[in-house]
Amino acid sequence: MSWLVVLLGYLLGSVPTAYFAGHLLKGEDIRQMGDGNMGARNAYFEVGAKTGIGIFIIDAGKGALAIFIAQLASLPQVAILLTGVAAVIGHNWPLFLGFRGGRGESTTIGVLLTLITQPMLIVAGPALATLLIKRNVILASAVLFIPLPLVCWWLSTPGLLIAYGIALPCLVG
């Protein structure tokens, strides 16, 4: 049962939302536009701001949904964490498009927001402010992910989740 849910996490992550949006709204392959990345940032600049924000929400939702399903299945914590990893891997290397996907930031945010909600909400404020002021996704991601382990530690988050909050963003890129 656990491996089926982990596989489902991968398949959820593999749903190419930016690819669909590019085809539906522009009639083009998002991988042939802008920076060639199949994620929310590229869609924001190449398809439109509303579309990019929508894709961010959907891609974060893919990660959150994978975790919710694993939790509903009453899987052990390790299997729940593997399901989150599988969702990010699915986004980065999607089965449906020749294993060429996005960076996985949105999906990672959805996974972590579901697992370590309070620390993520605390670091989300400065990260969002950085994004709005500097308009730089990479800088905003650094503001989000770098202090996250310290905030988790400060809030007495279990060590396994702190380590996960360090390791999962390493798949981004």
C-alpha cells in the first residue's frame, strides 16, 4: 500500500500544469518559450501573471494533495515523507513529458506547507516581501528555504522534519 501511494505522489507531481496552460492559452509548448522551464515562473512571464500565479497554486496543491493522501492512508511517517519527495521528483522529471519538467519550487512549498505549516508561514512573509520588492524568485526562495531549519528548530519541530525541510529544497533546481 505504501508504495502505491508513493507512486501516486509521483504521478500527481508529473501532471504538467504549465505545459497544459501554454498549449491551451498560447497554443505553444512552454518548454520552447522563455527560459524553457516548465514551471510557474516561466508561465508567469510567457503566458501571463494570472496564469503563472494559478500554476503556482496548482503545483503547490499537487505537493499538498500527495501528502494529504498519504496521511489519509495512515502511512508511516517515512512513507509520507517519501510521497512528498516523489511528488517533487514527478514535477521535476515528469513521466508524461520525457522526464523534463520544472524546478519543483511550488511543489516543494506545497509539501512543506502541509508538513511544517507554522514554520513555513513564518518564513513565507519575508519571502513574499522579497519576491514583491525584488521580483527575483531565486532570491525569494533563498529567503524562504535558508532560515526554515532555524525556524523549525526554534519551534521545536521534530528532527526528522527539520532534516526533511533541508533536504527537499535540494531537489529544487
